[in-house]
Amino acid sequence: MPNNANTPTPPTYDYPARLKRAQALLQSHNLDGLYLVAGPEMIYFTGYSAYQGGWPVWLSALLLPAQGEPALVISDMHYAIYQAKGGSWLTQVHTYMDGQNPAGVLGQALRQLGLAGGRIGVQDNMWYGDSELIRQAAPGSQVTSAGPLLARLRMVKDAQEIDNLRRANQISAAGFAQARQSIRAGRPEYEVALEIGKAMLEAGSGSFGVGGHFRDWSSRRFAVGDVVDVDIGGNYHGYGADNARMVFIGRPSAEVERMYRVTVEAFEATMAVIKPGVPAEVVHQTCYSYMARHGYTQSWKVGHGVGLGPAHEAPLVEDGNSLPLEAGMVFTVDPGCFISGGYKDLPVHIEDNVLVTETGAETLTPYTLEMVVV
């Protein structure tokens, strides 16, 4: 059974310090405040999130002014859940009845915070309905992207966040170990997926992702010759890893063996260039060029940030991103290329989560890069 009963108390974070940093950035970006919907950003500032979604399903927003205390606007239903979970450090919470138009409540909250008619920054992935609701609640307000500001806030992790991600990667390693034991010719794919997920839960995962070959949990049985992409992610206190390893059922062809060997070499070459000050695009170009010199095309960016939630986040390690790396950034290094002709067109790749240190890089993923043949 999952060891949830033995899971340690969730860590605490310095939320007022996060607020102070955000407000300094708001002032430097000439923004009056932020309107943040449920999800990673709401968790980052409060330790709480309503169910994800947006208007017109429901309004769940954290209003963060450039000066003063933030406020939460949520439905009565979400407020009951909020109270049951112990609330948060916030002192201002505005509620409305689920199923009713919350524009009046939102307008009141915006006016109290001095945001009505101001420049309000929002997440790039916010539902369109929320922007319309802001305009209805506070005519004259200007809604603009706060994507770069939010990326700057969250892409350098503190010590507790790094520890969370380290633990999430250890959970992924437990999933890889189970995959190595479970993947065998003749076994149904869904049974193996369930066993991998169970292993991650027992290792302490709060939730988990099982993708790659297991994006469809089918009843198809594994067969000799299958190239299995085990793309998974453990989760620890809301911080999610994104990792991948390969399992080969039966000895692969010489060409596939070479492809895997080059992928590992590309990973090692890429790790060697990661350090503070190096532009993110150089990391991508190093990996892409290594694969290309050996006859393979990597058709995806080499990396993306990891942190709260399942979504990719900054920094994006891709061509054209000149952002200098900083100590404390954590992102994926994911070299590989696609192999066709099998049951599924899937990549041969490996994916580690990598911490930028003061002098270089450290992989947080404690699992072998050796070729696994079962």
C-alpha cells in the first residue's frame, strides 16, 4: 500500500518573501498587480489551489497587488475545501455562490486592492473567459501577459524546492526499477503500467505520470522486439519530475544499439557544458549537434524547466533562448531521436532532471543509463 500515512508533514515556505519579490518585479514591470488562476502560481504564493479550471466554469483567482496584501476570490464550495485544508497565510478571502456570476465580488476585491482600472498581469495560459470577467468586473482595466515575470520568479529554485525535486526523481527511479522487473514479452501493457504507478506511490509519490509507451493503457501484450519508452514522473509535495529510460525486449538491432549509445553520449556531452552563465540555447545546440554529427535528428528541444505541477515551465532549453543559466535552475536534459517501424513510433531517448550548481551541473535522477534488455 502507499506509504501516505508515513509521508512527512508538507514543508513550509517563506510566502511573504515570495510576495515581496513579486511586488518588486511588478513595480519594475509597471504592473499594478497580478490575477493568478488556480494552479502552480496560486500554490507558489499560498500553498493552496482551488480546482483548476477557469471562467465560465468557475472563478478561482489570487489577486496580488504591487503594494499591500493579496486576496483570494473563490466559490463557497472551494472556500469550504480551503478551510478544511487549514487555509493559508492570506487574511483576505472573497467568496461567491457557485453557479452565479461572480463579477460583482471580483469587482469589489479589485477595487479594495486598488487594481480596478489598472494594468493587471495574467498567466499566458489563463482561460479567455477570465480576461472577459476582469473587463466586466473592472471596466478600463488593461489585461497583459505576466509570463516573463512569473518565469523569473519561479525558475530559480530554493533549497526546499530542490529537495522536493530530488525526492520526486528518486520516486521516478523506483518506477524505472519496477519497469525493469515488470516489462516482459506476453504481459499486458496496462498491467505493467499499473505496477509502475503502484511502485511510485509506495515510494512516496503524491501523484504520478506514466507516459511514453504507456500513453495508452491498452490490453496489448508486449512482444519480443518492442522498444519501450518508459517516460514517467514522480511527484513530491506538488513538485513533479519528468524522466525517461528505455527498456528493450530482446536484443535490439545493431543500429538501434548504436542509436542508444549515441543518445547516452549526447547526454554526457550536454551535461559537460551546463554551468552558470551559459545561454540556454547553447545547451540545446550542443545536444542537437552531437546527434546530428552521428546521423540522427533530434526533433524536440533538449529541455524544459520542472517544478510545481505537471506542465513544462521555464527555462525552456531550446534554440533561440539566450537566457543565461543560473545556479538553482532545474530542467530536463532529453536527448534522442524517433525510431519508426515498430508497434508505436516512439523515441529512443533518456531524460534526466538536472540542477545547475555554482560550478556545473548535477543530475537529480539516480538511475542507470546502461542499456536495459529483458
